[in-house]
Amino acid sequence: MPDNSPRFIRLSETDSTNKYMQMVATSENAASGSVVVADYQTSGRGQMGNSWESEAGLNLTFSVLFLPTDLPAGKPFVIAEAVALSVKYTLDKHIPCVAVKWPNDIYYKDSKIAGILIENVINQGKISQSVIGIGLNVNQMDFRSPNSVSMRQITLINFDLMTILDNFLMIFNEFCRKINNSKFDTIHADYVNSLYRKEGFHLFSDSNGTFEAEIHDIEPNGHLILKKRDGSLSKYAFKEVSFH
């Protein structure tokens, strides 16, 4: 009988763990929960074509395959919520002040500590495959970007990468079970409660300029709803609004 257990693949280098995972999922019919982790990505990607800065061997750059059992195509954002929460809860064991910056960056205070790229496949009105790429700053001490931070910079501790990865996978597997059991409302409530700047009014900018608003809600498709001082609501897709 064929082995249908999740695969764990570790690479010294690849252009993109998401691309590698997509290849494995297609060519080898890989099981849900399979993981590709690379010591270095030559073309690490973020959302909307952003790049990801990571020194070889110091951080976690990996992709996970999730094959939902019955997830409607109209609920893709629950995967993003589950992944973001899994990263946050993993970090909560080691550092304080971790939040999810909409849609799925992970922040320590006002600095970015992790990024997520999710690529879904839809078949017959269902999400049949999700390849989830994660870049988590663990042991790197110097960044070109002034807005980046690592676990080691915060704690001065040198972390074991595979231990952090194992902790994440354990938490994420539980979220996968919740998705497969349609616990969407519970995941969404936890996500909203974990949002960066979820309390009070803050400055945002859109195509019309800068304004003050508070986070009102997140729609199932991931759109952000902001409530302005006058009580009016505005809805935004990713990249249509920015935080200050």
C-alpha cells in the first residue's frame, strides 16, 4: 500500500518553498500536513509580489500543504486566519506583545516578525488545496528593513529552528481540524481579538488621503471594514488601505 502520511522535506536551498510544495503536491500526491523547509530561499515571496529578507540558516522559511475536506470557495480567509493565529500562538510561548496585522503579517509591537503567503486551488466550488508559505524571523540579528525584528533580537536567545517549527505544526494541525469541522466563527473571533491596533482609532490612508478610523470587522473574503469618526463604514481589499 502507498504511504499516505505527510512528507517532511528539508532543503539547503530553493527558490521558493511554495513552488517546491506545489510541485510535490502535484507530482507525488502529497498528503495534507506535508512540509517543505529550506535553509535559504533565493526568491522568497510575500503577498502581492513583496520580497522576504532572510539570512541562510538563521530563520524559518517553510511551506505547509493543507487539503481541506469541505471548505467552500467563498471562505478562503479562514485559512489565513488559522495560519496567522498558529504563528502568533507559537510566538506567544516565547515573546510578549504579538499581534496579527491585517491581513496576515505577524507583528511584535510595531515591527514585523513574520509574513505569510497562501496560494489556494479551487475545484467545483471548494478549496481543494492550500499551500501556505511562512517566513519567521528567528535568529537573525541584522536586517536591511528598519521595520523587521527577530525572536533573538527581542529575547537575546538563540532558538532551535526545528523546535519552533514543531510547535507551529502542532498548533496549526489543531486549527486544520477546526476548519474541517466548520468552526469558522470560533477562528474568526480569535483572529479579530488578536488584531494589531484592534482597539481605538488610528491613522489609515487610502486613495482619498489620510483619515482616522477603528477596525470594525473582517469579512469572510478577508476585506477589512473600518469605521470612521462619523460612524461611516468603509470596506477595503488588501493594498487598498495602509496603516500609519
